[in-house]
Amino acid sequence: MEFLKQLSAAQWMLTLLVVVLLAGLAFFVGVTIIERRQAQAVAGMAPHASPAHSRVAVVYFSRSRNTGLAARHVATRLGAAIHQLEVPEYELGLAGLTRSAFAANARRNDPAALPDTTPRQLNLTPFDTVWLGSPIWFYSPAPPIWAFVEHNRFDGQHVVLFNTFNSNLGADQIAAFKAKVLARGARSFEHRQVLRGRMTRQLTPEEMLGVIDSEWFGLTPDKHARSSTVKPP
Ligand SMILES: Cc1cc2nc3c(=O)[nH]c(=O)nc-3n(C[C@H](O)[C@H](O)[C@H](O)COP(=O)(O)O)c2cc1C
């Protein structure tokens, strides 16, 4: 321990910086491992094929597949057509996680900073109701769902935004999303959310579907379901 006393202020600062960087890296690696496990666990759950004719569409973006599971469940409950938005640069893994975080931050600073989604546009004219699903990134729906709203119209339609998230979302961001959807022609707007909990103590996929059934559809509550009522951050 004698050598510690001999460290200069600059050496202490450098050591602290290295420790902080390593802790940050460990956090990101941990998140990535959990995300991959979750994505594998829910990938095959609640399969849904779009029916030939439906007045309801579910359009969603999902990075680690939880919102995707919610979307398939909603589509099954409503007999809806379903469409996934893809953004390859936000794929699972460290690089995709970093790009997702930068993209979320960029959009919050500049609402015009939006990614390319595939598909970019959909023919939504057959539908009376459009459900739009997304995870929350930095308190706001993730950039891909904002991009979809930017490039599509919802004339005369009822739009339901639904979000999965871990802990906090911003009421101001949901209000801004509503304003955007109404400006793109929607006649009405609703918001649904499911609070999954922080990473080490999250709802299981089955619990999440139980919360959706009870809180969004008023179906018999799953005895394991926890409430998703949240306070604004
Ligand atoms: C870049 C990034 C930012 C996030 N920011 C938030 C946040 O601000 N609030 C929150 O509760 N969860 C946040 N999360 C967690 C996700 O919203 C949550 O895990 C969500 O259910 C993931 O959905 P998905 O599996 O469909 O991608 C964030 C996740 C990522 C990758």
C-alpha cells in the first residue's frame, strides 16, 4: 500500500478515470448479455400471422424483442395485421446498444434526427385503428417509431401508442408524440404502457402479457401481474 501514497494527483485522476471507464464497460456488457438472453427467451412466444382482412394494424419497433412480444399479443387479441419496423444499426450487441443510445440522445436534441426504418411507409388506408409499439429510450418512444410517424399519415384513424420500458418515461414526450400523430391526420390518440422493472428484477414475459391483458384489455388479471402505473420522471 506504500506505493499508493506515492501517487501524484495526476496519477490518481488517471486511475479514477480508468476505474470509471471499466465500470461503464462492465455495465454495457452486462446489459448486452441480459438483452440477448431476453431476446432469445421471447423470440418464439405468441406467434401471430396477419389475417387477410382486418380494420386494425399493429406497427412496432423492438430491439430486444419485448415490445415485439407485446405487439404479437396485442395483434392476436385484436385479430390485427402486424408489421415490424427494422433498423439494422440498432441490432443487439455493444455496437448496436451504443448507436441506439446516441440516436436517442440525438433525437431528443434535434427532433429531425431520425433513422431509416424498413419499411419506411405502409399503406394504412384499410385500417380504422393503428397501434404503434416501441420501447422507451431516454424517456421517449425510440427514434424508429417517431420516424414512422414522420413518414406516414393516419387520416381519420384512432392511434394507440404502446410502450414497454424499465423504469421511467416522460409524460412530456408522450404529449409530443400525441401532437405529432394528430398533426399527421389521426382523429384520436391513446397511450398504453407496461413497466417491466429494472434489469435485475423485471417482469417475466408471461407476467408482462398478464399485465397487458388486465390493464389494456380488462381481462382476468394474472395473479402474478404487477401494476404498471408509474410516476413521471
Ligand atoms: C438506448 C436505450 C435507452 C433506454 N432508456 C430507457 C429509459 O429512459 N427509461 C426506461 O424505463 N427504460 C429505458 N430503456 C429500457 C427499454 O425501454 C426497455 O428495456 C424496453 O422494454 C425494451 O424493449 P425492446 O425489448 O422491445 O427493445 C432503454 C433501453 C435502451 C436500449
